[in-house]
Amino acid sequence: MKQVDILAIGAHPDDVELAASGTLLSHIARGYSVGLLDLTLGELGTRGDSLTRTAEAMASARRMNAVFRHQLELRDGFFTADESSLLAVVRVIRSCRPSIIMANAPADRHPDHGRAADLVRRASFLSGLRRIEVQDEGGTLLEAWRPRAVYHYIQDHHLSPDFVVDISDVLEEKLELIRTFRSQFYDPTSTEPESPISSKGFLDFIVARAREFGRPAGYEFAEGWLVNRLPGVPDMLLLD
């Protein structure tokens, strides 16, 4: 995996697109590089299957202009922050050496999201410990690397953000990325069971949430973010 500025991690394919892709698109437009990591294949999803979701995920990554999309294939619904899972994430972090990492919400409707947030937060710290030895696929020892920060995107549950990112210029592009996952979202011709995200009004919820997050900051649309540590700025006039 090539080095990237931002590594965006999701428990399932489409987590990143739903909650963080506006921020990613706006940063890619500024020249930052982005890598994507799916912890699972989303094989327990109500609709579609792992092969379909993988194809959709890779199509979304190409549309986004991500540098790479990697899938760890941990067990959907059953992964934990055990040693093997932590080291698998450490291996990715040390391979692509991101400045910041984006991860799932710390608590959410789907229990995988909170577990993924904890897994990524712990792996990000462990990745910086030089006495933990991890090799790449070719057997080369990977040097310790710790990102500057881990930020958590807000998903289904209503959580108050610590800060928001303006996505007004890229909202339509974000919606197109979401629609790339055709097996998961509204399709009037589908014969598969309904799910909480397959209703006709779900994308309206995504837009309304973005409008809600944007309004206090003076943006038309925004994505909300949570922090693990207090962020700082060198110049107060840089704040909106």
C-alpha cells in the first residue's frame, strides 16, 4: 500500500461513504491522498452478498479517486479487538503511514461500529510502539508509525459533533458514491427484504443530517466528527 495522508476505516463497505465521504472528497480536491480500509466484507448484510458489496466498494473507491481500498475480511458481526485483529490493522497503518485516521462512531445502532472504533483507536496507538514487530506480505519489517489523530465520523445515532467539515460543494458527489452500493439502498425493483437503510427516505435522512450539522457553522451541508483528544489551532482567525 502506498503512503497516504488520510486512512478512512469502516467496519463494513459503505460505512465510509455514508458518513465520511463528503470530507474525503473535499480533501482529495485539495490535493490530499486517501486510502480506504474495510474491516469486514459486510457478509451479514440484509441485502446483497459479499461479492456484490466488494464490487460496489471497489467501484466507489475508483469514483472517489482513492489511492487504494483494502479489505481485511474480519468476521462481520463477530470481530473483536483481539491480538490478530489489532496487528492486522497495525500492519495497514504502518504500510501506508497516514497523518490522520478516520474511524467508525464510538457508539451506534450497529454494534460493529463501536467495536470498530475501539479496534482502530487501540491499533493506532500500538502502531507507534517500536517493540511491536510487524512484517509486510514480503516479510520486510515495518517501522513503527503513529498517526497524528484519530477522528470518528457520526453515523446513525444522533451524537453532538466536536467539529464539522463543510461538504456543501461535494454533497451530490457524496450521494453518487452512496448510490454505487445499489444492493444496499432503495431499489423499487428489488425482491430482497427491507432494511433500515433501504427505504426510499433514507437518502433524505443523509441530506437532512448534513444540513443539520452544517447550519450552526454557517455551512449549507457538513459532516460531523468526534475527537479522542482536544484539538488545537495555531491561529484563532483560521476558525470559521
